Amino acid sequence: GESVGLHLPTLSVQEGDNSIINCAYSNSASDYFIWYKQESGKGPQFIIDIRSNMDKRQGQRVTVLLNKTVKHLSLQIAATQPGDSAVYFCAEASLYGQNFVFGPGTRLSVLP
Amino acid sequence: ETGVTQTPRHLVMGMTNKKSLKCEQHLGHNAMYWYKQSAKKPLELMFVYNFKEQTENNSVPSRFSPECPNSSHLFLHLHTLQPEDSALYLCASSHEPRTGQRTGELFFGEGSRLTVL
């Protein structure tokens, strides 16, 4: 399930630090956004989602921020752990549609 | 486990072969999807099935042929593929309401890694 060969942006953080992964989306009509995590050898796993009527949503150790004005989405991971090392994808969609459009992904590397 | 099972996990085939990828979901969802993840592009939607009916064909070449016999099973039949078709093929499922807003996300399988020689 790895994105082998993709020249992905890479974010390296020290274990215990906070991580911020950014995503720009393209369709101003999108009103549903999701972050997925893809570990090596696995398929994408759901992390957190947010609807366009919200600016912020929190989960366990993760926070998603949505700025509709500039079409920007971010994922914040608190106290990053080695198990957080993976490729992270954002996806945009309509609440009434099924065409999920995925971003290119960001590779997060957690340094010991 | 995500509840979406794909087989085989790895497949190597020649350009003249015919093979099939299989996906089964155990989540009671009514929509299933095929996505392609290649080394050069982000996840690309290929096909969508709602309640066993194909609702999206994202300009996919005819050498890829989907089949959805019921809401739990999805196949991708492959024939006369090209080396550039080598990629990870991901199946996903979701619950889609007949009317109104969606209630959740896509659930992905682990993927089938295809290599075309």
C-alpha cells in the first residue's frame, strides 16, 4: 500500500513534537474533507473528517483545521510518535456525491 | 482489519494474460469503488458502484472491466494490459444514503499490487 516512487513532500519531526501537515484543495464547492493515513504495505486508513460548516474538529491527538477562504486544510498531530510515520492524504468531496478527490500526499517521518 | 478484503495482494501478469482482482466488503455498505494508485499520480478514481449499479466510469480504458454481482463483491477484470498499468489497485466501500447527505467516509482495502511485464 505504499506510495513507492512518488516524489512526495516530506515532513520530518522529532518524536514528541507536534506535526502540521498542510493540504490545498481545488474545488470551492467541496463541503466534506477527510484525512487518511497510509502506512507501508497497507491501504489508506481514515483519521478524521470535517464538514464545511466547521472550522476545526478534534480527535484523539489529531486536529483538522479548515480555511474555506483560501481553500486550505491542515492536520495537526500532537506528540508525534514513531507509529505516526506514514503518508498522509487529504481528500475533498461533496456531501451529496461520491467523487473523492485525493491530494498527492505528504510523507511524515518521525525521528527518534 | 478494515472490513474490506482484496485478493490477490500481489499479481504479476504478461500483457496477453487475463486476470481478475477481487474485493469483498463485510461492512454492510451499498457502494464500492476501484481506485488506482501509481508511482506518478495520486489516487485516481476508476469506477463507482451504487446498489450494484455502475454510476461512475472515470474515462478508464476498456482493458479494465468492472463487475459488481452484489453489494458485497466487486471485481476488476484485466486483459491485454500495458506496463504503465502497473500500480496498486485499491478497493473501497462506503454507505451512501438514497437521499440526503453522506454519513461517512470511504473504507479501503489493503490493495492489490499489480505488475505488468
